[in-house]
Amino acid sequence: MTIDLLTEFDLDTVVRIEQETFSVPWTRKMFRDELEGNPFASLLVSREAGVIVGYVCYWVIFEELHIMNLAVVTDYQRQGIANAMMSHAIAHACANGAHTAMLEVRVSNVAAVAFYTRLGFQKIALRYRYYVNPVEDAMILRWRSLEIKNDAHTLDGQEAVSG
Ligand SMILES: CC(C)(COP(=O)(O)OP(=O)(O)OC[C@H]1O[C@@H](n2cnc3c(N)ncnc32)[C@H](O)[C@@H]1OP(=O)(O)O)[C@@H](O)C(=O)NCCC(=O)NCCS
């Protein structure tokens, strides 16, 4: 498995995985806006044998890492791919001064809640009827004291967060 910065050449595949994964998928424009127009955003892709099997979009805003989007193709789940991408995100965030992390997840998303809890996130609140299609509450998860795990490091070409 490799992990690289997402480029515009990856967008077709990432948008297809996004559509297969989520009931309210991000559009190509949303990915492109994050890639080109948001100085706080980073996007990574993971590949197996050169084929994209997962991606993450996150923001590092001052002291906080915010996970915006994360997916791994079904056939490649439970192989540590999301964990590896999160390790890079956490290392990048810590290198830029972040010490907490936050995200929202559907309350019914048992897999994601288990994944984030295992990493170190804890439930801090619910946002009532936050999601549509279907309408559902969001669980807000926070990791109060980020730690770099394993030998994770930032990626070549990954710049310090500006702003
Ligand atoms: C959540 C998701 C990204 C996890 O990706 P993944 O690559 O399978 O996760 P990993 O293999 O790195 O899992 C690491 C650990 O998290 C936990 N975990 C991951 N998926 C789990 C599941 N379905 N059930 C229970 N625990 C799970 C396990 O402890 C796992 O370690 P183990 O396999 O040794 O038991 C993946 O299930 C996914 O893409 N889901 C659909 C999209 C989604 O829900 N994204 C998050 C939106 S906020």
C-alpha cells in the first residue's frame, strides 16, 4: 500500500468511490474546491498495486485536526488502510501545531464509530438531525490529546499549513 497526496488526476476514481460509499456524496466540485481553494485542507489517497482504494480529506486549523471525509473501498476494508491514512493526517497536524481532533459521524455508522474510537476519539455530543438522506443525528467525536502513532510522518511535498 502507498499513500500520496491526491491530485486532480485522481478525481475520477475518488468521485466514483465517494458515490458508491455515501448516500449524500461529495461532488467533484467539492473535492476540487478542497484541493485548489482551501489552504487548510489536505487530501490523501491510498493505493494498492497502483489502484486507489481509499482517501481522506482533512483540515488543520490552528490547534485542531478536523476529519472531513474518509473512505476505503469495501473489498479493502479491515486491512489497516484507514488507520495508515489517519496516521499521516495526525503526523501532519501535529507537525503544524494541532493537538486536538474532531469529526462528525452518523450515529448508525457503527464501523466508523468503532474505527475512530479505537484510534483515540471519544463521543462528546450529538447534533440532532444533522444529516439528510436519511435524516439522522450526528455524533461528534473529539480526540483531546493527539498522539503520533507508529512511525507515521508527513508526506513528501506536503507543505506547512498556511493561515
Ligand atoms: C470507517 C472506514 C474508513 C474504516 O476503514 P478501514 O480501512 O477498514 O479501517 P482499518 O482497517 O484501518 O481499521 C482499524 C481498526 O478500526 C476498527 N474497525 C474498522 N472497521 C470496523 C468495523 N467495520 N467494525 C468494527 N471495528 C472496525 C477495528 O478495530 C480495526 O482494527 P482490526 O481490523 O485489527 O480489528 C471504512 O469502514 C469505510 O470506508 N467505511 C465507509 C465510509 C465511512 O463510513 N467513512 C467514515 C465517515 S465519518
